[in-house]
Amino acid sequence: MRAAVYYSNQDIRIEERPRPKIGPGELLVRVEASGICGSDVMEWYRRDRVPLVLGHEISGVVEEVGAGVKKYNKGDRVACAHHVPCGKCHYCLSGHETVCDTLRRTNFDPGGFCASLRLAEINTAKGVYLLPEKVSFEEATFVEPLACILRGQRLAGGVKDKCVLVIGSGIAGILHIILARHSGAARIVATDINPCRLEAAKKFGAGLGVNAKEYSPQVLTGLNQQRLADLVIITSGAPSAITQGLESVERGGTVLFFAPVENNIAVSIPFNKLFWRQEITLTNAYAGSPQDYQQALDLIAGGKLNISKMITHRLGLAETGAGFKLVAEAKESLKVIIFPQK
């Protein structure tokens, strides 16, 4: 079968790979759509493990059903989770499923940028979601990223009636904005250095978009009764973005770190300014739990979020290299989706 194999952001090769063989309790899924995630283009995170078949935001059709699988049938339309928790360990039982050891060991075989992939038994049991007919394959690629957004906002204490600052208006920032609007945020301010993304931020729910090079916390105090942001969501790993975020949170507020920094970069925190007498909460979120996936699918199926409008590029498998270039350059693209059957 054909697969788009990652060697670097500038080197994506279309190669022939063996079609996975499934065993008892497993599924073979024909991949119909696979989104390119911002994490897919983090070369510092990938370079020591190449070559790789990436792609974890997928939807498709069940091609083969392993012995003992009763819940799914050949022809079912599905969205799938690449990481799944055990549901039994200390972390899962305390509500931190996404730091479960099992979750960190599970994955697709080989990945979403190929014709077909194998779901291991645990993924089949805990990470498959039947798609309602009204949810398209391309819409279903948003189940995974939206699950991550839902988890992040929940861990940050929610957004209802809050002034929310979103730093970085790539696809993660835009999803945070549209969910915050849906969830009742009082005000949403977005920043980015890209004018196209600032326009997208306003289109999807931000009341104000500010160029990050011109931003200062005074932007917030002028809008929010002389207060800073109740919730700051940082979707960029740039040290300057982190500094802006830490300067922009109100007393009693929360900062949600939603992106990693490049490896080995240290970030300084003004400890007394943030914590002594301020009651600031710093938190982060990684991935989504099975409950987050289901909630994300329910929101998409209910037409609550106009996510299809976020898709800027639809490409066939042979164009995966061009798709990675678009995402890595972060210019006019927002969401790039690969269709492996084309």
C-alpha cells in the first residue's frame, strides 16, 4: 500500500509499505481523511525516530474485523484514537488518563498518512467512535484535536463568563476560540503575528485580534473593567509568547500552556510577581481521554461548531509533502487535510 513517509518537514516520500495484517480483537481501517497536526511538523521531536508514517487525526471505514470483535462491522464509518488509556491505573482513576503509561505506549500501525492502518486490540476496545451519517470524514478528523481542546479548557477551570486571551491563532488557537465562544466566555482576545490568522480568529469568535508584535496587557484592561485576562491560553511555544501570557493574567486567574517549547529551552517565571499574593494557577493539558473524544464527536455531530470552515487545504496522499510545507510555514493555511485514497 502507499504511505507518505516522514524524514523531515522538507522530505516526505511516497513509499510502498506492507498492508498491516490484523489479529484477534483488532481492526483494519481504510483511512479516508487525516489531518496534519502542528505536532507533526515539530522536527526536534521527530528527527531521532525517522522514518515515520505520521498522522493521528484520522477517520475512515472498517475494512477487516478481527476474531472476537462484536461492536464493529466491515463498512462502519469511524473516527479513531491513536492513544488510549488503560482505565485502571492510579492516573486514570484520578482523572489524569492522558498521563497513563498505557496511553503513551499505544499508537496506530503505521499511521494516518497511508491507505490502511491496524488498530491494536486495546485501541479497538477503547478508541473507536462510530460516525453519524451527517458527520463527514473531513469533519471527523477534528475529533482528536477538539478532544484535546475540551480537556485543556476543563483542566483550566472552564471559560464561562471569563475574559479569555488566546495567544497564537493557528488551528489550536482557533479551536480554543470557537469552543470558548460556544461555552460562554464573556470576552475573547486573540493574538498572532500573521494577519490571515488574526482574521480567522475574529471570524471564529474573537472579539478582538491583535498583532503579537504590537500587543501589550493594556489591551485587556481597556476591555475588561481594568482587569487582565481571567484565563490565558498559550498555543505557541515561543518564549516571547509565554512571557506575554504570564504578563497578561489577572489575580486569581489561570494560564493554560497548550504547546511545548523547543527541546532544551528554559523559560523563566517571575515567581513572586505571579504567586505571592496573586493566587495564579499555571496548568497544562496533553491529549484527550475517551470521554473527551466522545464529547468532541457529539459537538461536531450536533452542528455546534462550524469546524468545516477551518479547512483551508484538501490534498491527496501524493501531495502530503506540500501539506507539511504549508503547515510548517504557518502562513495562509489553517487546517490541512490529506485524503489517502486520492
